[in-house]
Amino acid sequence: MDAARKHLLFSGYSDAYALPRIIRCGTNLYLAQFAFMKLLPAKYIIEKAVTRGTLTHGMKVLETSSGTFALGLAVICRERGFQLEIFTDPV
């Protein structure tokens, strides 16, 4: 975690890494660097399902993924206490 974030309070690992690091590349050019690119969509989807009541304690999350979305889901499900099963296509 970079020095600019050390003073912030986060409720979990996902909050600490969900926001991008902003890097100035030029006068009018900035770069947003994400530690985990798909963490925000995974967090949104799981929190929305919990809020709607379609995902409740004790349920298992099933997803087909072969990349960083699976990593994002793993982080969020671990924090929220949900089991996660990832299915991938054979290579």
C-alpha cells in the first residue's frame, strides 16, 4: 500500500485496494493504477446481492471465470464469509 493511503481507515482488505492510485503523467494526463482491476465490480455485485437478499449467509457463490474477476470475488467472498467456487474452461 502506498504512503498516501496509510492514514486512511478501511473496513477490510478490499477497501484498502479498491481505490486506484492516481499517477500524474503530464499536464492534463493522469493514470489510474488498480492493484486488483476487477475488485470493484466483484465488490459491487456481492454487496448488491446481499442488499437485495438474493445472497444470504451460508450460501455459496458460483462463478465462471479464468482471470482477475475470480481473484476479486475470492477477496470479497473471503471478507464477507461466503464460500466461492470458480469454474474455468479447459485450456
